Amino acid sequence: RTSTPLQTPSLGKYADESRYLAPHPSNNITPHIASLVGRDLHLRGAHPIGIIRAKIQEYFVSLSQNTGTDYKIFDAEDPIVTSEQCFDDLLIPPDHPGRAPNDTYYVTDSTLLRTHTSAHQSQHLRSGIDAFLCSGDVYRRDEIDATHYPAFHQMEGVKLMDHTLMGGAAGMSGEEWLKSPECEKVVLDLKSTLEGLMDHLFGSTTPKRWNGDFFPFTQPSFELEIYHNDEWMEVLGCGVIHEQVLGLSNRSDRRGWAFGLGLERLAMILFKIPDIRLFWTEDERFHGQFEEGKIAEFQSYSKYPPVFKDIAFWTSKGDDESDGKEFVENDFFDSVRSVAGDLVEKIELIDSFTHPKTGRSSRCYRISYRSMDRSLTNEEIDALQFKLRDECPSLGCELR
């Protein structure tokens, strides 16, 4: 069998696994996740993620020429941020599920791999910058399927409005501000800017619609949908920057807007890429299809057959047994990725029940293994399953 040509991974300045595997009791970063940091897919000119990032920046550069708003570009910032940057400065409360170790990768008690590029918003506002774009890799513990991956890429955009347009809002807060003509000016500027971005990416005839939304750090908040390939799909979230966020950033004298979008989501739509794992492959059959500055439909080079394996276990003890480690589903997903890496295509919960007599809970998951570049054998997947079974006691579960 002829081997598949592979590229040598391009690593950035933050590609230092030891930084992320610190021996701290709160550290929940696995070696698999640490190996992804610093790959800088968004900075590769001929990579779909990099192409989308560049096209968005191209649009905002054109705005600076037409409107005089100069957007400063940040795309190589440290992925380790503080919980203050990632959560507190954005009014995300301490009990928000997104702050829990079940959802977030922590380095220490107070530092983590950013969960969104909004984590850099307050530092740039405090430094006096009025308009900027910030792109980078972000990390969240998540389910495993064709559209979810624990590392992905976002872009954050922020603009503070000109003082002369907001003069009438001086001293306003709360409902008075939200109902003011100045707040409406911010909303109109936000929507026209982002509709223009969609025209730039998808064409001026693409239908669009706005829906109300909620984010702790913007008020009012919106999501933008486009009609593409015969369906409505959400492409970004945005809103008027919350006045308390501006206050925490020492910019309470200003008003403005912010948006955030996922680069993978846009790239999967525009390039018709069916599986999010493909972005991380080094297979030349993938990379050879793309050129810097060009959007081209991905041509599937192979679809190797999947190998399915089930695993079943008890996730809780009976009423008369002592408490042990609590089972957390994202811990299980992380363990599967640590054992099998990107050979895992999907994990489905296919059965769950509670024993009527003992009160014990059981789950059965079906794991789909599929390689992007070769056929897998039952023998090699069985070996991975045995490793995964060995992990079960440490996850708070008992094999059935």
C-alpha cells in the first residue's frame, strides 16, 4: 500500500506542551489538547481557516478606507488567559456552567485556555484601542461528532462609536440608554457592518435575518442567520457592548458594539467540508486542494469504512454504597480522544437506564472510529478499546 503524503505540522510560538500540562491540582488539560495549541491553523495562508480569517480582515480593511474606522488586527495572542479576562470582565457569573472544569480547560485555579476570543476584549479596550479584530484558537470540552472539536477558531470584532454620534447619551444607563436614539444608532451600525460582511463572504443576494439573543456582555444581543443551501443557518452572535463591560474596561464614557464568529463554521459552509477533523489533518490530499485567497469546494478524496465499538458501564453506585468519583461525560469524551486521537469520528449515547432495585445508573455509548487516510482494522481498534476500558475506574464508572 502506498503511504499517504503528509505535511510537517507548522508550529507557532505557543506550541510548548509543557506550558499546558502544569503539575497543578486544577489542571485538566490532556496531552492531546496540549499538542493542538500553537498549530496556528488561522495563520496558514492556504488553509481554509486562514483563508476565511484573511477574507474577513480584508473586508474590515476596506471599511477603514470607506468610513475612516481603522481596525487594529490581533491574531497571535497567548491562548492562556485569566478567569478575570475570560469571565469576570464579561459579566459571566461565577456559577455559569461555562466556567466549570466540566466545560473549560484549566491550567491553574485562575488561568485557563481561552474559551472565546472575547477574553482579550477588556485588555484591548483598556489600552485605548477603539476598533479591533482578534482571531485565534479557543478550547472547550465538548461532545464528539462531525461538527464539534475541543479546539477551534474564533474571531472577535469590536468598534466604539465616534463621540460626536453619542453625545446625547451622556449619563444614560439602563432602560433609558436601551431606548435612546443613540443605542439604536449603535445597533444600526452593527447590523449594516455585519450584513456587509456576509455580502463579502457569500454574495450580495444572500438572504439574511436577525433574531434576538442573550449574552451577558452585550445588551441588546442578536444572532445573524443567512439562507444558504436551502436552509437558514446561524453564522454569528453580536450586540451592543454592555455598559458594565465598558466600565470594567475603563471606557465608561464610550458606546460601541462587538461580535464573535466561528471560523470553522464559516469554512465548513463555504468550502463544503463535512468533518471538522479534516482541518487538523496534515494529509496533502486535503491541503493540496486550497490556495491562498481562494474559496473552492472540497473534493472528498476517500471515505474509509467506520469501525463501531460499544462500551457500557455503571455511572453511579447504589444507595447502600459509599460515594466515589462522580462520572462526568466530558471526562469520558476527553479520555476517548486521549486514547484514540482523531480516529474517533463520533460518540453516541445509545442506551441508559436506572436499575429499579439498586438505584444504579448505566450508560452505553457507541464509538465510531474512522480514519481520514486509511482503513482501520478490528485488531487495532480492539487495542484502543482495551485501553479505554482500563481508564473507566478513574472516570467514576464501572464496566458492565
